[in-house]
Amino acid sequence: MQIGIVIGNVWATRKEETLNGLKLMVVQRLDLASGKLAESYVAVDCVGAGRGERVLITTGSSARKALRDRDTPVDAAIVGILDQEEMMGKDAGE
């Protein structure tokens, strides 16, 4: 799993039928150890995340398992909204 920040939304009126009804978000991966942002990509939102929130993301076949239809062509899914992170005894962001 990865930690990321929601930086936007994606809308597509024409898409694979099994993607209908899914909320697509743009997330940017966050390396907590260095505090740096990395690549951005699209993930299906399974938990109602919003722009600016830190989220837990799963990728690959695990992302499809977060959906009800495991045949949906998804390779990244937001599966949690983070309340707090802690690194080496300190809260992240301190």
C-alpha cells in the first residue's frame, strides 16, 4: 500500500462500462520518510475522499478486490483516509 494526497478529480463521459458510477481521483504519492511528493496517477475512490486529504492507496490486483466487480479494469484504489501518520516517534508533518 501507498500513502498519497488527493490533488484532483477526473471525469470521463465515455469509458469502459464497468467504470460507470465510480469516482475517479487524481492522487500524488507521498514518501513520508523524505516528505517529498512523487508521481501522480488516477485511482478509484472507495471511501469518499476529498481534495487535499491524505489517503491510503492499494494498487494492482488488490485494487480490484476493493471493488464489488473484480473484473473492472482498475489498478489503483483509495481504500482509506488517514487521520494521522507517525514516523520514528514523531507525527508526520512536524
